[in-house]
Amino acid sequence: MAVGLKDRLDECRTCRAPEPYLFLPLGDHAPAQMLIAPDQIDKPQPSFPLNAQACLSCGLIEVADQIPPDFFRHYLYVPSGAATMHSHFEGLAGVLTEMADGGLIVDIGCNDGLLLSACNRLGAKTLGVDPAENIAALARERGVEVHVSYFDPETAAELRAERGAAKAIVTTNTFNHIGDLHTFMKGIVTLLDDDGVFVIEVPRAKELLEHNEFDNVYHEHVSEFSLLSIVKLGEFFDLDVVDVHRLPHIHGGSMRIFMRRNSAGVPRRPIVAEMLDEEMASGMCDVGSYKALVERVENIGSELRNILADFKAQGLKIAGYGASARGNTLITYYGIGTQYLDFLVDKNSLKHGYYSPNTRIPIKPVEAIETEKPDVLFVLAWNFFDEIKEQQSAFLARGGKFIVPLPTPRIVAS
């Protein structure tokens, strides 16, 4: 473990309540996006304890931030690999462009520019911020201006001096990567205009708890947010949650949260209280809810290994679909390696030719499903299963089967 980094949190990173409850120690994992190059396959990987904790005061599910500095300077995830995300970001671009009303839109963690390119097509004024130079280059190819840096108060002050205050700041599936949220939020209030809006899209912890989505816990995802946790975080910075949208089909169940300065005088929409009440009713602040989740997670692992072992005993070839970070958590924790999976496929060409962390399974293009003809696809990117099933009609037509691991294991053959 890197010097000075702890494997457990002693306070909640949003509300700062002491001693979050450790409910699922997942063991030692290499960072889920740290794929292995062919010339490194025989060398050990750095690994860190992955301990899932829950704040019983606000419902935040969190892990300690153990990623070494500058890890995200080179990154391998891009949202454009999923057709679902194209249409999703087209819709979000419309929302942001209308709310900014000609003012600056800043996307923190802009990745390959998929969202901001959609904003640009609507005539918006935009700027991306991302620490990964390799991904920023992809965004620039889409015509997106990118400031390559981690986002912090110093970066925020620099951008405000150069570009003026932002009417809309957005971060999609990036807020959950931030270890020091309070410093990050100081940057937000530095850059945000007095009447601006801060928009956060993240998976929702309630869905993780209810749908057994432990695979969304990994070192790069240091937080799974409840709505209450973001409300409490905002209180430190004179920001309030004024609206929230449900996103049931994004990353296993997400939410889009709108925050404004209290001084702007924007009242909360009724959906905010409705979703906060849901969280309390679901037991997000109760120890028993997390104990029940752990029992379900263990049972799912046993069932999946039995299914895979049975198919292997029949002499069938099994490939994993999706060399995703969440998939790496699942196969690492469950001990699903090359004894079950012959290879993985992924649409992201940045991953081809590499091997999965921990389990060291080779990663190939999706076209390998046709050339190597596996009999079974174990769907690690299960949150995009409907899209995958539609795309793999030829695989189904020749008698192929899918194993969908979560929320509960199922075999799909037609």
C-alpha cells in the first residue's frame, strides 16, 4: 500500500460522521482499471485492500481512497462504447444548454467529450476538465476544448479568471471517483456563478443495496451516494439539492442531482423529499440492511460458480462480455478466472490485447464472439444487458446462452 494511505475510513467523506460501518471486506484488489500489458503478464501487480463501509448517518457507501497520485493521468474507460450513453448524453446536453442559457458549461471529468460535443452541437459554450491526456486527445478530436488537470480550488480559480464563472457545472459518473469531496466542492463554489447550477450524475446507493450491486465498489469508485449524503455535503458549502431525476437504466440505477446556492432562493421540488423518504424506508442507515446484503452477495457467488462449473463440465467455451471495472470487482471477489472464462471481449479498443487485473484473462474485440464462437457469454457489463442481447442476435441464433450475474443470477437463451 502507498505510504500514508489507509485501508479504512475513520469518518464519512460527505457528512463527516465518525466510524463508518465496515460491512464487506472484499480482499486485496489491483485497481480495477489497471489492465495488464502482455509484457507485464508474469509480473506482480500492486494491490490494495478493498473494504466497503457504510455511513449509518447519511447512507453513503464508501471505500478508502488508496489510488496512488496521478493514477488517472492515463485512463482506459470511455462512455462512447455504449450506445445507451450516446442517447443519454444527448438528452442531458439539452438540459444543460437550456439551463446555462448561453453561459459557460464546464464538464469535470469530461472523458472523451461525448457530452460536451452534444452540447456544442446545440450551440453551447463549453469547457472540459480531465486529468487524462490520452482521453482528452479523444475529446479534442470531437471538437471539445479540454483543460488537462485534476479539478481543485486552484484549478477552479484559474479557470474562472480565464473564462468567467460557470452557469452550469456538470460531472457524470466522476463525483464517485473523488476521495476528498470537501476540497473538490470548494472548487465548485469558486467556479460556479451566483445563479449557476451544479449537476451531478452518479449511481445511487439505494440501488446498490437493494439490487446486490456490490460490483460497483472498486478503488476508483470511492463512493456510492445516497441522495441524503449529497444533501448533507451541500450543507457545508451553502448549496442545496433543489431537484433530482431518476435514471433507472444508467449504470444499474443512477440519479441526476441539481444543486444551487441557497442565496439563489430556488425551492426544492417535491421529488427531493420523496426520494429522501424512500432512502430512510429502505434501511440505508440500518446495520441489518448491510448484513442482509452480504448474505445475498455470498449466495450469488456460490450460485455463479456452480453455473460456470456445470457449463465447463459440459465442455463449453465461456467468454466474459465486458472488461469493465465493475466486472473486475465481481470476478476477483468470486474467484472467477481462467478456470471458467476463456477470454473477455470489450468494445473499447483501448483495452484490446491487455489482460484483466488480478485474474489475468485476455481481452479481445467483440468480434471474437464470431471468430472464436464461445457457447456462453458471462455478462460482466450486465447493466447494459438489453443492448448487448440485441447486438448479439447471431450468437443467440446459433444456440448461445448468456449468464447475467446480477441482481440475481439467470441464464438467458432466447
